[in-house]
Amino acid sequence: MESVEHIIRHYQPTCLQEEQDKKQILCYNDLFDDLLTRQNTIAHFSSSGFIINQERTKTLFIHHKIYKTWCWTGGHVDGNPNFGQVALREAYEETGLEHLALFSNQIASLDIIPVIGHLKHGKWVSAHQHLSVAYVILANEEDHLIQNKVETNGIKWVAFDQIAEMSGEAEMIPIYEKLLAFIKRSSKGVLKSR
């Protein structure tokens, strides 16, 4: 398994924002011993999945209970440096989809996402940074969805041209646009069983 530093250092940014975020993530890596767990309350890695149907026309959004908006799936890596595996795990946990596959083994988006302070399970979580490593994930739109009622208020397929309207987070739109651009320039993935 490659080190986190190696993975980030060898990522090829697609825009100025990613160039700067990559530098900042590598700086965090030099400053902190553990970016893979929430024990680091300033910044830690998360991995997200932008789930798309096989026709590449829709994405699967969850309605996040904490953020109170429609968004992609994802979560903390909890010590696992295999970001693609984490993205798949989170996609499964939040949607119940059993037939998931990475569209590409390549990271689709690298971002630092600010998280505002919030209550979680009755405890206060102070503001911090998510060092987000995102992947595009293929799914079958006809497969049965199982809502994770602990973490979400809903789940639904959203047409690509409806993403901006559905998302309540204006700061996420540029990330979703990067993911759509990644899909357009990448070859089509193959769906396999989980």
C-alpha cells in the first residue's frame, strides 16, 4: 500500500484550486502525525463517492442530516489509507447498493472542505478541515436503494443538469463540476459486484 504522502504527492491537479489544496495537504502532512483519524481535530482525511448511473446521466444524492442538504456520499477514512476502498464503503453504507465499482482508480477530485462546528450524537464537533479525496463510482440505477436513516433523510437519483438546483451548498458546485469534467474525459468504467 502506498503512503498517503505518496498518493497525494503523485496526484496531478486539474486546476489552480487543486494545486493549492495539494500543497496545503502536504503541509498538513508535514505538521501532523495523524491525518487519517478524527483524533486530529484540526484536519483529517475523508473520502467521497460521486455515484453515477451506467448511462452517465445521473448522480445518486443523499440528504445529509448534519448538513441538511442533498449531496454526494462519503465519510471519514478512520485510519484506512485506501481512499478508493473508503469511498466504496461509504457509498454502500449510505445507499445500500451492493453493485458498486470505481469508475476509475484515479482520484477524481482533491479538495480541502471546511466543516463548520456542529452537534453529532449529542457532542460538539468544532470547526475543522476535511482533506477530501473523491472518486467517481458506478452503480446500477435499477438496483434497490436502502436509506441509512441514522445519517440521512433521503436518497435519490438526480440528473446531472439538476445538481446545482438540488444542492443546497453553493461551495460544492465547483467540486461537482470538476467531477463531471473528470467523467467526460475518462473512459467508461465497468460495473462489478461489491
